[in-house]
Amino acid sequence: MSSTIAGVEIPDSALAREATELVRDVASPLLYDHSRRVFLWGALRGRDEGVRFDAELLYVGAMFHDLGLTRRYRRADQRFELDGADEARAFLRGHGIDEPRAERVWTAIALHTTPEIPLHMAAEIALVTRGVELDVLGIGHDAVTAEQRAAVVEAHPRPDFKNGILAAFTAGVEHRPATTFGNVKADVLAHCVPGFVRGDFVEVIKNSPWPE
């Protein structure tokens, strides 16, 4: 039976239900609730911006996006984003989803920590990033209403989420530190622009507008 949260209907196809159960089985409650919120924020942003998107693909992208942080699916030889992207593509192929749509979800997950670029791509790719940025960094916090935020968080709570997601990130990547090298353009600015101050991902999370 489908459910609606903050006016957004959760996909209830066999594929979506299997995706839900897979993530529920392997992810912590923190990551499960976070992934559901990512779908909801992405869907709300898409709806409000008049963007047409495939809700089922967006749902799988959101639900699988942090799968690489879980014990079962984390690898040691690649970025955690690719772990989830690879699993999502294989999952979709196994359910008869055609290659272009499976690749769209792969790209959405693979790029969800890359600023700006996903926002210029297909709707589902952009909206996974929109959802992640809103939930983790607070970007677009005021683009959804207080009532919508309350409804989503009531359905999928975020107790001490800032510290919890940082712990999940650490556990998911500390065994593969070489894969965490970031955007080299920051090195360029640090060498060439006097007074340049690097952005700090941890401080952005800790200082996001979420109240906890």
C-alpha cells in the first residue's frame, strides 16, 4: 500500500518495495531515514520547480545513494559513491530496467557529492543531489515549507543527525583514505589566491540550519 508524506507519494511498485527492503536490511536506521528523506526533499524540490521526473528512478537513486557506507556493500578500492551506484545499476538491470535509465540512476548516485554538476543534468540526477544537499548541508532548507519539513521529519526523524552522519561517513571511508581526495581546484586556489580559505565540509554540516 502506498503512503504519502508531505504531499509526496512514495512509489509502491514491486521494484520500489524491494529497494526499500534491501536498504532497510543493510543500513542503520540513521541511513535508512536519511535516504527516505533524500527522496522526499528531491521530489518536493522537483515538484515546486515544475520539473518532470521518474519517481521510481528518483526513489532508487535516493535509497541506494549511501549504500557504500554500509558494512555489506562498502568496498576498499573505490569511492563510496561508486559502491552504491554500481549496486543500483545492477539492481535495476535485474528488474528489467533499460540501460539508459539504469545509467541515469548510476550517475545520480556517483555524482551526489559533486557540487553543481549534477544540477545541470537529467532531472533524477539533479534531484538526488538536491535531496542530499538539503538533508546533509541544509542547502535549500527554506525552499520547502516549515510544514513540509515537519511532516518529513515526523515520518523519518533525524535525532543527532549531524554527528550521526559524520560517524557514518567516517566508518564508511576510513579504511580507504586514498579514495577521499577531493576537488584539486581547491589546491590551485590555495596556492594562487592570497587569503583563500578552504571550505570545511564538517563545519557546513554542523552549522546547517537544522535545529538538532
